[in-house]
Amino acid sequence: MTITPIRPATPAPRPSGGSLVEQFELGLDAPICLTWELTYACNLECAHCLSSSGRRDPRELTTEQCEAVIDELQRMQVFYVNIGGGEPTIRPDFWHLLQYAVDHQVGVKFSTNGVRLTPERAAFLASPACNGYVDVQISLDGATAEVNDYVRGPGSYDTALTALQNLQDAGFTDAKISVVCTRQNIGQLDDFQALADRFGATLRLTRLRPSGRGADVWDELHPLPHQQRELYDWLMAKGDGVLTGDSFFHLAAFGEALPGLNLCGAGRVVCLIDPIGDVYACPFAIHDQFHAGNLLADGGFKAVWQTSPLFQELRSPQTGGACAKCTFYDSCRGGCMAAKFFTGLPLDGPDPECVQGYGEQALAGERTIPPASQDHSKAAPTRNQPVMLTLMTRPPVSACAESPLAGFNPDIDQSSSTSHSTNGCCS
């Protein structure tokens, strides 16, 4: 599949007035925030990982190069950077880079599974050294271990809660619990809020995108239509204080718009820097089709952000395509670019999860799923492989065809083998 070729574009003249959204649509001189994947190395193998993380890329930016990026972000007056991965704390210089950013007035919000958030590190984050410039997001995709570990791997629930407890004990205020909404956890929204209240944290809900490994499991994990309505109703009734960013603007077609950025900010107010310095339009679209340049080239990140033909195209007036005929187009604006691209739908067509049902019709038609342009997954499964992937890849023979857990003995340590099973009917 290909997207519409990018044509050279002259930036539209910026209006002197208009709404904030109208200003955002034309792009800003610098992103409000950006996502920076410091490394693709990760101790987990989450089934829905949008960057297919697992193995480190040997071309990662050096410490000195990362410091230069932070210097540039400071000059551009970027408010803050979302640091992720992979698992960013695995990078040996992570804590140094965090302190370097704070010392250069660049706020840091980093996402972690909590594996290295020890009591000592939690105390550091709560100390005056961080000067209130640091925010911590703990990834948790189930309010119970059963639901969370299904997609994030055995023990990941306990690791996340331990990290939250360490932060609370250290006096760190307002940590975030970051949840990717799936078919399995939509019914746990009240439980997630209770967990946030328990740890003095703020709940953050994000949308499952079919990118990275998420493309392989999207059909099984993305919320069903009635669950989309359940999520919308819950956010309308209980969502005050819940963070959603620009994740759910496609739900606005139900009626009233949700709080947050109700448009696609890709290349306009947000973008992504990957571990080797490549810049992409969207944190959820790490693919060659959305590659805007590399910050190691002449002009650095600023030149990519301000002059990339891809970004100029995204900031030019957009057509609604088939969606323009829909009475809800002004509300949902056609939905998520990444969700459409990775499900093989045209970018000017309906969102695959269009709440008016047009996405289901489009998915039923002829389409070509774009191949992944990169994959950093581990070569062989480890003891951290999610239960979901273990069940999906288990050979469907004999009793296993009826029960994927047939013959499975949870008391046997399988970590010494890379095979999916050595017991019972699935051996």
C-alpha cells in the first residue's frame, strides 16, 4: 500500500485569529512536545508494542549526541519531551540524560514498565534535583495481573505496582498510570481509577494502534463497537482529570467532543525521534512512509521540523475524502492516520474504529496491509513473553485444539528453553 505522494507545499498563511485548533492545524515553529524513543531495548515483549521493541539498535545516538539534541530542544523552547522505548531506563546513561534535560529547562515525561524504579531511584525523582520537571508514567494494561500479564508478560503487573508504591513512599506526587485500552480491560475502567486513587496517581488512557507488533494482535485486542460506546460514556461521566491526549477524538462522532486535542497532531504539534535520530510524523507511525528526516543531517532537528516536505504536507489544508460527506466529519476529522494506514485503509477514508460504522464497511472491502518497515523484536521468546503470544503460537494439535492450556503446568520453569512448551499434548 502507498499513501498519497507528498507534494512540495507552501505553508498556508497563519490567520491572526481563530481557534487554538485552527492554529495547531497549520503547525507550530516547534512541537509542543515530542516523543523520543531512547532505545528499542526492552526487558518485556508486550504483544501490542507499537515499536516492536526488544533488541537494542547498535546505531543508537551516543550520550553526547543526545545531549546535543536536548540543547537544541532548549533553544527551540520545546515544553517537554516524552521519553520512551523500549524501556528507557535500560539505557546506561538514562538517568544522566534525564538530569541533563532538567538542568537545561526541558521537562521530561518518561514511560516505564517500572523494572528499574527502585526506592533509591524513586527518592531521586522526588528530590529537589528534579525540580518538578519530571513526570513518570507507569505502563499498566490490566487492573488485575490476569488481564495485564496477558499482553505484557508474566510478573509485569507486580513490577508496575511495586514501582508505583516506591514512588508513593518516596513522596513523588502525581505519577501517571498509563493504560492502553483493549477489549480485555474496557470493563476495568473503574478499577483503574481506584488504582490511581490508591497510589495518588493520575489515570491516563490511550488508544490501541495497529502499529508495530500491535498490527499482529489488533484484531483480537481492539475494543468492540459497544465497548467504544462504553469508553465514551465512562469518559463523559467520570473522565474529569483523566488524561487522554489526542487518543480518542474519533469518539467525538458519538456527540459531544471529549476534553483534549480533538485532531491529529502528527507533524503539526507532535512528532517522534527514534533511537538513531530518525524523525517520524507520529509516535504511532514508525514506518518509512512517515519518515521526515534524520536530526544528524545538516540543520539538525529544527531543519527537519520546519522544512520537511512531509511535515509541510501535513500542515497544508486537508481534504476529508469519503468522510467529508459524513455529518460528523467536523467532530472526528476522519480519525487516526496511523490506525488507517496500518489496517490498509486510505488516509482520506474512515477510521477503522469509526463509531458510525463506516470503518467496519471499509475493513470488509479489499485492502492491502502495509508490511512493517522495521522490527526490533527478540529473535526467540523468553520467560517474559506475554501469555497472549504463547497461546497464539502454541501448535494447534490434539487436545490443544480444544484448550490452549491443555497439559500446561505453571509450576514448571520454562525459562531454560526457547520452545513454547515441553509438556503435555503440546510438546
